Amino acid sequence: MNKKFHHLISEASKIILDKNAEIRLAATCLLAGGHLLIEDLPGVGKTTLVQVLAKLLGLKNRRIQFTIDLLPADIIGGQIFHPQEQKFIFHPGPLFSSIVMADELNRASPRTQSALLQAMEEGEVSVDGTTWKLPRPFYLIATQNPHKQIGTFPLPESQLDRFLMSLELHHASKSTEVTIFQRKDAKLSMDQIESLFSEQEIIEILTQVEEVQISPAVALYIADLLERSRRPDFEGMQLSTRAGLALVRAAKAWAFMEGRTYVRPEDVQEVLIPVLGHRLGGSHGINKGREWALALQKNTAVPV
Amino acid sequence: MNKSFFSQKFFSFSMIIAMGMLAFEVSFAVTFFCIAMIFWKWGTESRSWPNLSRKVTGALSVLLLVGILLKYRTLMQQEPAFTFLLGLSALKIVDYINERDHKFLVLLGFLLLGAKSLFTLDFIWIVPSTVALIGLWSSLLPSFLKHQTSYLIKISIYSLPMTVLLFFAFPRVVLPWAISRGGDAQGDIGFSDETDPGRMSEIASGPNIAFRVKLENIYFNKPKSFYWRGAVLTFSKGLSWRPGHSELKTTQETDFSKEVFYDVAIEATSQNFLFALDGTTAIDLPENTVLTSTFLTFKTVHPLLKSAVYRGYWKNKSIDSEKPNDDFLQTPSLRGRSLKWVENIKNKKLLEYQKIDELKKLFSADYTYTLKPGSYREDELNTFLFDRKKGFCEHFAGAYATLARAIGIPSRVVVGYQGGRYNPVGEFWKISQKDAHAWVEIYTESSWKRIDPTSWVAPLRLEIGGEEFFSLNEEDQKYFSHSLQKSLRSQNSVELWDKLSFWLEDLNYRWVYFLLEYDKSSQEGLWSKIFSYKVSTLITFILALILNILLFRKFLSQRSSKNQAQMLIDKVETFGSKMGLSRAPSEPPLAYLKRLAKELPELNEALSKIETYYDHRMYAGTAPSTSGHEVLKIWKAKVKKIASKPSQ
């Protein structure tokens, strides 16, 4: 694996214990230039994960706590009248930073959720007819509570599709918890973290990831996966071409982290569940989707 | 996966070449149909015209078959076979949509090329055939393989020894149906032993070559003295003549080896005539019995169904001095002016040589020598002799001989060829259909002497040969036919085009000669030196068959479009499943190799080699450092070691 990424993961796992795989997937998602959705109960370390990653990658991060009464202007920003200059001036909202953590996204009203759509897809927002570019890179890391909690608005499928990956952070194991309880507060040690990358480097990495090669065999494998999901005997949602592209991007990023310039089917399999889980689940929830993604992987032959 | 015909440029090009080579041999309607079908396919692919459904094309092919069977009553001849193959190919091109169609079309392409080569030995066809063959082959190669040329070369090298072996050792069977040219009884040469007025000029209008001659030690420098006897006609019907009775006997087994000889390479004629230089005493044709007639003409027992080479033995003067009976004075009853002329000569009570002079005088008058004399119907002799005065050699010969008989000189008409064109490059003579000729032999001074009435009418025709004569325009023909000083085209400076055509002709001749020369007898000669021909043939046949099967199997295994990396994994998988470690379909090959390496540490090295190879080849798209063969060797060696060890 690429040394720098190895370092990143080992640094991150010093603070977030026992979550190596998730850290790695989250980093992959960011390298692929995609947005991340984390679904889990409160208090399992979602916020910490995001903060640690942002710090290590050298990116500015903001956090928006979503509530039912949060309005689009609260996150995007708005025109405010300046009496001295006799004109409206745009005040950017918290969305204008490299990593935006949208906490409990599914507590917000659908209107506010959809305000994020343009930002996620195009990297810019429009206010009163003027378009404002978001910083580049721009990542949205959203967390959401499990589906059936009271007072949630489930994200529509179109919006789910805009997240490259969805992750689950399970409860820590008992022994890990014992360690956590004994050590210093994670927040204190977070201050000592030094960033490993600069914003410029991240932008370069993004272009390098784009250049990772996909051989015919691997492309065929991804096409086979999509085809399989469209068969009548498959329970989950049908996968779109965009889902396939997401898989390609994620697999490329994974291969890049491994220090390779080409993708193997293994890379695809590594990112398959997080990339396809929320896409396959639909109204059945991400958990069900992950089961189906696993079934899809098991039932699709790797082209030899 | 759908395929489009025209997007595979080389393949479609080859297919069209293969079809084009046959298109000249079938009727125009069929050619037009094929062009229309190909055009339609082009339309559907690039102009989104409606596609013909398979039902329609299927119905059309059935119609085609029925039509051919109704017209020709067989599929076993050249034209019906060509028509069927061409039509089917065109329809299949319209159908062309997937891999199966592709394979079928390639097969049809091979058949087209094979059919063409079966009927034509011409060298010229080799070039387009080779191009088309390569095109068809290369379209079958797996697309993953980038080095198609090297692959093709490899295959050619593999097949080369077999081709040579087959050429030298494959039993030569004369297949009548294979060479027969269809319903046309005349054959390609169009020669027949009857001289109906106009029949000869019909032959002479054809552009085809009749035969080629290599003179070994006979020195001729002018086509004028080149008279090739085909048949002798003894029954006069006035202007036209028919063959009479003649006795045929086999050539005596004498030793001709000391005699002067010449070799004739003749195209398939489907007839029995052999053309012999005037003065030939015997003809030697392997595989066929040659009969000699009393008129010094030669015939084969079996018709010439394929091209052949025969050798003629020649004496400078072999005089036929057999005294003719009264049959040679037979004429139809003459009428009108010709009767008057005959009576007039008879009344003069002339000597024989004077009579001959009179005949010469008659024919030296203002006659026109032309290929298009018009047809003579009623009272043909008088119309020709005294009214129209236009004719081709057979008219002059026929009329001359009839009149000669009428005035008491025994005579006969000889048909054959006269003249030819010398090829200085290959040092052989080419006698073409344009050289078809007829002349007269009269019995005088106790031997048969050749009289050529044409020589008085158009001496230039005899001087320069038919091919060159008819290449002049009609006015030039008229103008020059009486003058022997031909200065129109200087004979000394051979133009560039002529040189080129000589060179091409020579190449063609050598090729045909080589193919023909190497037939059964020389094959037998080669083998009899080693051991019995029959046994050797059987052995070679079986050997060739086995080789073919092996090659085909090899080809098929390549055909499964697997590259070496994939085949390596196949091998490992086969081995793995024997060891109880099979791969689930969803397990990536590399992961499987790693798992195997963990389970079978003694194979670690070989497996990691395979892994690297596969990874490079399949995923990275770079050339692996070790070749697939080497990796396979290492793997096989390791596996052998394990297999030889007793299982724990």
C-alpha cells in the first residue's frame, strides 16, 4: 500500500480504535471525490471519524446539525442588506468549506435536504440567481440515524444515489471500549494531529485517481454486476449506469490507495458493499441493501 | 453482441473480393442481385434502412436453390455451384448480425475461394485470393490478441509443411465434376470439327487463350509456318464441311526420344482434339490414350476435362502420301455460277497444275477477309463466291476445296490454329482463340499438299498471326492485308505494355505449367523411387488427416478466444479442483491463486508467477516479463513433482 495512506490510516486508528476497515473506506471515498453517508446510532464515533480524517487530509471542516426547522438559507448562506453600502451582500453559509459534516441529515425537512442536491452534484450553489462556487475539493459527509427512529424524513432514492458510499460504524467491542475508557479524551489527542496532505495535494491525487486503468476484464465484471441486479429474480433495486460509474470510481481510488495504477476485481469487491448498499436498499433501508449487495457479489461470477 | 458487417473493413473487403472473383462467371442477374444485397446491407448499417428479416432471406435462399435446380438440374457444375455460393453469401451478408453469422460467412468465403481455385489455375487469381484468405482468417482471430500478424505468420508457418506435403503426396484424382464447366459442350476452347459458315469466326472472336507451346529444338521465327492441325473434314456441303469417316488407331509404341519435340499446355476443353503442329508423328499425353487418325490428326479417348500438357514429336516433313479414294471427290451438286465456272474449267481440259493455277486466280480476286462476313443461307457457295465476296478463313477453305473437288482434284479441309504470338520472355508461343484457322489440303503429285487460300486474300493475317491482326482496326486490316510490309507498329521496338504483358504471360505460363507438370505421373515417379505408390498414398493421406485434425484442434482451442493468461488459470483451476480446492465463480482469480498458495506452499513460487503474469496481462494491460509458455512450463513441472509424490 502507498506509504502515505498507510500512515494516514495508522494515525487515524490511533484515535478511532478498531475501525481500520471503515477508516480506509472513508478515505477511499474521499479520494474518489465522492460524498459519504454514515448511518448509525448516535455516539459510535461518526463525528470523530470525520474530524480526524479532515485534519489528516489538511482540509477545513464544518459541521451542520440538521433539525426539522433548519432552512436552506441556514446552510447555503444568504443575501444580507448592508445599510452603509446600500446593497445586498452574500454571506456564505457553513456549506462553504472543504468537508461539510451534515449531522443527522434525515432529521431535516425534505426541502432542506434537496437544497444539498445541487451542492453535492455540481460543487456550486445558486442564491437569488447568482451561482457561487464551493471550495474544491468539496466533500459532504452526512450521518443519519437508522431508518425507523421517530422524527426522521428518509432520504429519497435520487439523493441517496449522490452519495458514493454508505458506511456503518458498529458499536465498539467490549475490549475496545475498555481501552477507550482508560485513555485520555479523544478530543485532546486530536489537537496533536498533524495534517499529512495539503489541499493542493488532494486535488492532484484526485486527478491521479481518475487516471487509474480499468481493463476490459474488470469493466466486464462491473457490467455483469449491473446486469445481474436487473434480473427479475434479484430482490434489490436495479442498479443504474451511474451506480456502475460510482463503483468504477471507488474501485479506482481503492487501487490507488494500494499503490496500483490499474484495477483488479478484488478492488471492486472491496468497495462493492459500501457503494451499492444504499443504492440497492431503496425503501427497505441501507441494512437490507447491504445484504443484497453481498448476495449480488456472491452470485456474480468474476470474468476469468 | 451485435456485429456490423462494414465496420470490419478488412473482413468485408475480403468477402467482397472473394465474391467478386466469381461474379464474372455467373449470369449478370446473379451478380446484380449480389451487388444489390451488399448495397442494401450498407444501407441498413449506415443509412438505417429497414432490415430484411431472416424469414425473407431464408425464403430467398430457398428460392435461389429451387431456381438453380430448375435451370441447371444439378449443383455439381461450375455455374450452378458458383451461382448458389454467390447468392447464399449475399443473403448471409444481409443477415449478418452475430458471431454465428460471422463464422458461417467466413466458411462461405473459404468455399468461394476454393471453388474459384478449383476451376481456374490462372496465376493472376492468386493475388486477390491470398488477400481475401488473409482477411477471412484474420477476422476469425480472437480480438484480444494484439499481434494478429505474427499470429497469422505463425499459422502459415505451421501449415506450410502440410501444404507442401499435400501438394507432393496427396493422391491426384480426376474428378469429372470438379472440372466440368457446365452445360456448354463446346468447352472453353469452343473448337468443333464442323465448319458451318461463321462458326470459326465465332471462335476467333473469343479473347481466350487456346494453348501455349514450348518448342524445345524446333526453330521457327515466324508464325506464318505455324499450322496446328485439329481435325480434318472430308464431307463437303458446299461452303460448309463435315468430318467424314476416318480410322483411328493408337500410337505405336516407338522410341521417340531421339526426335524433335515440343510441349503444349492446353486448357481444359471438354473435347477430344489435340492440336498438333503440321508434321507431327506422335503425341504423348500421360493419363490419357491418344489415337491417331489416318489424316495425321490426334484425338484423346477421354475428353480433356482438365488442363494438361502433352508432348508432340515432330519430323520436318512427314508426308501423307496415301492415295485418296473417290470419297475425296465428293461434292454437293453445284448450281448457278459456280457450276458454270466448273464446267468452264472442265471444258478447257487443263492439266492439274493449270487447274490449281485457275483456282488461285479465282481466289486472288477482290475478296475481303473479315470476321463479320454476315451469314450465308441459301445458295451459300454462289453468294459467297460471286456476290458478297466477304469471308473468314473457313469460307475460303471450304469454297476452295469444294471447287477443287468439282474439277477433279482430291481435297480436304483442315481446321485448327495458325500463327500465334511469341513470348520472348518465357520463350514460348501463345496460341489464342483468335488464331483459329481453316485451310485446305489437296492431293497432287502423289502427296497431300497444304494450300491456304487465306494467304491470297489476307497475307498479313498469316504473317503476323490472328491476335495481332484482329487488334488492328478494320480499315487498317483492309489497308494492310495485302501488303506484307507492315510498318504500322514496328516489330523491333517492343512497347512497354507489350513487355509487361509478355512478362505476366510468362509468369502465368510457368505457374500453369508447374501445376500441370506436377501431376500424378511425376508424383508416382517420385514415390516409386521410395516405395509403392499406393501404400505411400494411403500413409500420406492418413498422415495429412491426422495433422489436419491436430491443427484444427489447436486452432479451435485458440478460437475459444482465451488468451494465455486465461488458459493458465484454467489449468490451475483444473488442478485445484482435483485437490479439492475449487474456485467459486465469484472469487477473483488472483485471490484464488493466493488461497491456493497458502494451502499448497510447495506451489507457492509457480503460483506467484502465474499471479504476476495474469495480473499484468489481464488487468494492467502490460506485457508480462516472462512469457506464458515459460510460466506454463514451470507450473507443469511443479505439478508433476506433486503428483509423483505419494499423498500423505
